[in-house]
Amino acid sequence: MSRLMTSIGEFFSLLRRRSVLIFILLILTALGIWKFIFDQSADSANYLTATVERGEIHNLVTATGVLQPRDYVDVGAQVSGQLKKLNVVVGQEVKAGDLLAEIDATVYKAKVDGIRAQLLNQKAQLGDKEAQLLLAKIRLERQQNLFKDDATTKESLQTAEAGFQSSSSLLKALQAQIQQTESSLRAEEANLEYARIYAPMSGTVVSITSRQGQTLNANQQAPTIMRIADLSTMTVQTQVSEADIGKLRIGMPVYFTTLGGQDYRWYSKLNRVEPTPQVTNNVVLYNALFEVPNDTKTLMTSMSTQVFFIASEAKDTLIIPASAVNFKPRVPGDEKNKSWGDKKSDWQDRKKNAQADSTQVEKDKVERNDIKNDKASVNENSSASTEVDKKEFDKTQTTGAHREERRRNRERRGPPIATGEVKPQPAIVQVMDARGNLSERKIVTGISSRVQVQVLEGLQEGEKIVSGMRQLEKPNASTSGSPVGVPPGVSGGRPMR
């Protein structure tokens, strides 16, 4: 019996030991899984990621503009007087030839009547002068016949000839006066007609600057009564800075929005760029103009617009954030691994490259001088060595000539010409897999905007890339002992809730 109890005890003791071992193994396995999964996610949580998406991208040049009618005319008064009647109101549609306004024409009508009476008087005098000319002609013919028969004196004949010439001159003078009077009559009739103002074009009355009963003075300058504009086509006058004017080209697509309709875009094409700028507070701005149909009359005069010139665009393409391009994340504690986006590092690298280039140029000059000296000495000693030095010298001369040619080409190179073509450029991004591991990948980019970049090669839709790093908060020794919400050095404060 004692042996049986001992065996049972050993069995339960062995069972307890195996259970403990199994439990320990389970705990170790769980710790390994937790470290493998959550530790990787903790490292990856330090990075900001973005997903490669498919969409459209635009490289835009932004500016502000003002809407103006393409065709408009300021209707003014050519004669002075009281504005007797206005036949239109603001917003009314008119056609060419419609009566718009009337000026008091009493004075002009009186002038026309007076000149007409003067003209009738002169025409009556013209009849008398014609009769006197006829009488002078008869007398001249009688004297000529009598003089042939020696029945009159030569003096009488000369008197008759002078009388005929005098009557003819008086008739011509009166005819000239009649022509002058007729011209004055036409001018006064025109002034009388100007008292009635007609529409010079079809359109909409957009403004009226004069009121009925107002006295207009047209002696110094033509007073403006109203403005008529054709609102079916509007012109957008955009002011583009000198920094962006080189990116514009005639015919490039453009769209704009208004303050009241930011959800709707009006599309058009750039028509012209005025060469003379407007300088305001030392800011140089150029006027870029384009037209847009306005059949619905939604667009109105002097509306402010936000204009976007599309320098280049792509649709249904892969796009990523611009911050992810050429971005190489800095691993905490690794000082050698510098960020691709560190401007200071890039500047230092460029400076080192420039210094290396200048050093290389000096070395080339020294080598050319040494080669010349060596060549002279070798010519005296050995022909075989001369041939080798000659090849080295020609190679150095060719390298220097190419470098000089490239320098001259850079000097002759002018400003870039605005085109719609975008050259592919290589870049580097950091790709994150499902476990949070990072890998560097070379890509080819296309169109670039301020926030996004087009990807031509190297990435697939749905992949995750690193777009930045999170700001890690470091504990401050001076604030470690202070409660939350209390500035350092202040005692007795209450923590913020």
C-alpha cells in the first residue's frame, strides 16, 4: 500500500513539473510573438506613411484676376444741355439703334431754323444775281454788235464788258456763301440729331452715371451717360508675377473660380500676355488675358477670380506626397545616416563638389604644364616615350577643351522656354512593408506640384511609403518635477484639467 501511494505521489509530482514547463514555454512563445509584432510596429510608428494612390495631378501657376466684358462702350453726349429723358435702366437689354436718352434740343432746333431761313434768303439773292448777270450779258452783246457797225464808242463796249464780269463774280460769291450756309446747316442738324442718343451696339446697360434733369457740358470733354456691354463673352484680366510669367505660354489651358462659385470651374485657354508690366510698390505684374463664354450671364463685371494656369497635367496616374520623394528617414542614434531632405547637408555636399571640381581643374592645369615639359625632354631622349606622352597630352587637352566648351554653352544658354513637356527625373523613396521594415527604392517621377508628385516607374498602387518622421518629445529636466500645465519655477499652481 505504501508503495502504491508513493507511486501516485511521484506521478502527480511529475505532472506538476510538466505543467510548469509547458506554461513557461507558452509564456516565452507569447513574449517572442509580442516582441516580433509590437516591437516592429513601435519602430514603424515613428514614421509618417502615405499610400500610393491613383488620381490626377496638375502643375499650376496661380494668380488673381478681374472679370471684364470683352466688348463694351461708354455712351456719352456730344452736345451740351439738360438731360431731358432717360429711356433705359441698369440691366436692360438694348439693341443697336434703340433710343437711350434725349437732351433738351430747343437751342439747336432754333439754330437750325435760323440757318434754314438764311439759306432761303441767299437762294433768293442768287436768283437776282442770275438776272443781273443775264442783263449784263445782253448789254455786252448789244455793244459788241454796235461796235462792229461803228455805231458806238469803245468806251461803252468796255463798260459793258466790266459790268458782265462784275455780275458773274457776284454770282459766284453768292453761290459760295450758299455752300457755306448749307454746311453750317448740316452741322446744326447733326447737333440737333445728337440731342437724341442712340445705342451704338447691342448689349446690356451695366451702369448709368448721369441722371435725368442733369445738365451736361460737352464743351471741354464728352460726358459719359451710361455703359453698354456685351456680357455674352467675358474677359479675365489676370496679374501674374514676374517669377511665374516665364511658365506661361499662349494657348495653355486655364481655369478659374469666383468667390461666389468656388465649387464650379470655368475653363478656357490663354489668349495673350501684355508685354508692358504694371509696377505697384516695386512689385512687377504682367497682364495675362483670356476669354470665357457667359451664355447664362452668371459671370458679372468686376468679379474677383482665382486663376489657375495648367502648366502640365496627368490623369489616371500614380501620385505620392512630395515630402516622400528623396526622403531617407534618420534612424534614432545613427548620425551617419542623414536625411535626403536635409537642406544643410545638400548645401554642404554641393559645396564639397564645387571645391572638388575647382581642385580638379587646378590639377588638370598642372598636369598639362608637366606634360608639356615632359614632352620636350622626352623628345630629346626617346621617340617611344614621346608617343606615350603625346597621347596623354592630347587626352588632357581634349578634356580641357570639352570643359571649356561646356562652360561657353552654359554662358550662351538663355532662360527656359515654357512648354507643356515634363522631363522624367530619378528619385528615391522609402517603402514600408507589412511588417514595418523599410527598404530604399529608386523611382522615376514626372509632374510635380507643391504637394504631390507623379510616379512613372518604381511603385505600385497601394504600397506604403515614408513621407516624414514624427516629432519625438524629449523630457525636459527643468519641467520634470512640475505638474502638468504649470510653467517651470512656479510653485503652488494647480494642474490643468
